[in-house]
Amino acid sequence: MSRFTRPVRLALVPVLAMGALAACGSDSEDASSDTSADASVTAPADTGDLGSLEVTGDVGETPKIDLGDSFAPEGLSYETLTEGDGLVVGGDEDPAAFIEYVIVNGTSGDVVYSTYDGGSPEVLDLTTDGIPAALSEPLIGQTVGTRVAVSDTVEDIFGDASSTSLDMENDDPLVLVFDILGPQADMSDDAFETDASDWLPGLTLADDGTPEAMDFTDVPEPTGKLEVETVVEGDGEEIEEGDTVMANYIGQVYGADEPFDSSFTGSPAAFQVASGSLIDGWVKGLVGAHVGDRIWLQINPRNGYGTSGNSSAGIEGDDTLYFVLDILAVS
């Protein structure tokens, strides 16, 4: 079950997987040249060989892409079109990027895939092993607010199994334009409190200070209501219903020893804050919150999965759910 219909991240969206990669149906394992992020990263130098390619429009809005008359790149080529002034992505503190992107056939100029169409930015962990160089090399070390144009072959980006579904040859060029939208808040210095107060459970923490599990020792019985408490107040943009949010979270059933889901062990999640996309408790708890907030939610069954529960997550129909979320970005 996808977390896009519920908040439980039981099925990760694959690496950029790219919505497009799923759409193209590629299952190749040969699609990449491995790269890894250094602890201290710097923005990559442009290769400067995109020829007549022109990209216009503002960051965060659908770019207009014109291949021109002499677009004939060879291999991986990229150029920073707009330089942002936000957080650096791809380093130890912020390895993941919150991105919008469009993929264009580099021969015909036709759009192959676009996140802008549905307003559905995605999270890409730039340090994932096996990520194609076309996705990592131009982005690691860039800053939030940056727009980057990239070109590489179908095979180098998606593998040799994808050319048929794309109706292209393996060595045909693709153009990708990325807008880096987040993270907009760095919460690495906001230490998780481990002492419970009121209805909040305690937390057991990993060596890096992120939560591993909740501790319900001496925590009172759930109130039977939706409870929301902000323990860290951010000063970023306010979340409205319909927005897409980048967040880290951990979720656990009241009284359970282990979480049923956590993004802290992998990459942040991206999800639309809307009824039908998330359980009601998340929508009610997140609307009006701000980027940089850390929020606790106690969600009664009526605002959770109802009397049917969620068997794939081990959630019964009378279970109360507890979440703690770090809101990292909104679009």
C-alpha cells in the first residue's frame, strides 16, 4: 500500500524512480555510474556543452525548453541555470533533495515525464548507492532554489531496458531540468527530547540522535481525541491543504515496542496534505503548521484507519497512533 493514499510509508518510491522510471517500466540494473557524497560538498562546475539548449521560466514553475538548432551533446552534460541561496543538498546533513523535474526527448523536444503537471515534487536521496551519475553529479553540492539542466543518454539514465517503452534508442539524448525546492529547514541541531510530558511518549535514540522507537512507559491512556502538539516551532512557510510536504517521521501504535513505520532510517518522505491522500489526523495536524516545526500527533481510530485498521502495518481498528514529524519543506 502506498503512503500516498495513507501516511504509512510501507512502499518507498524508488530512487527518483523517477515517477518516470516507473512509467517507462525499466527494470535494468545497469543504468548507473556510482557516485557518493563527500562530507563537505561543493557545487559542481558546469560542463558547458549543452549547445543551443535554452530553458526559460522561474524556479518552481514549469520550465519552457527549446532544443535549438545545434543541440547535440555527447555524454553527460549539465549547466546551473539559476543559482539558489538555500541549504546545500547531497552532504551529510542534508543528503536528500526535494525536487520538481521534467524529462524531455532530446531529439524531438517532446515531454517524456513531468512532476509539474500534477504539482507533485519528489524526494531524491543523492547519496543512494547506484544512483545514475546524471542524477547525482549535477545536483550534489547545489543549493535549494537552484535550477539545473542535464543531458545524458537514455541508457545511462534509465538502462537499456527503458528505450523500448520510451520509443527511443539507447544512445538518444534526454534532457532533464531539475528545480531544487528543499529542504528549506535544517533541523539537525534540534535535539529530540526523551523525557515524556503530558501525553507525549519518550523516545529511544540512535547514535546520530534520530528516534528509533517510542517509549510508552507511564504514558497515560489515549484521550480518544485527536491531539496535536508542536514541540519545535519553525519560521518557514505555512502549510495549506493541497500542498506537498517533505518531512521525516516515525509512527507507532500506543503501547507497542516498535514503530510500524519510520523515514528516519532512510530518506524523508514527500506527500500531499489532502483528504484522500492522507488519513484525516495528518491533514488536520499539518494544515497551519510551518516548515521547521516538529509536531507530535496522537490520532484516534476515527481520524486514522477507522474500524478496519491497516493489516499490512499491523494496525487494529481500535489502535491509537502516535507520530512525531519534522517538517522540512513545502511546495
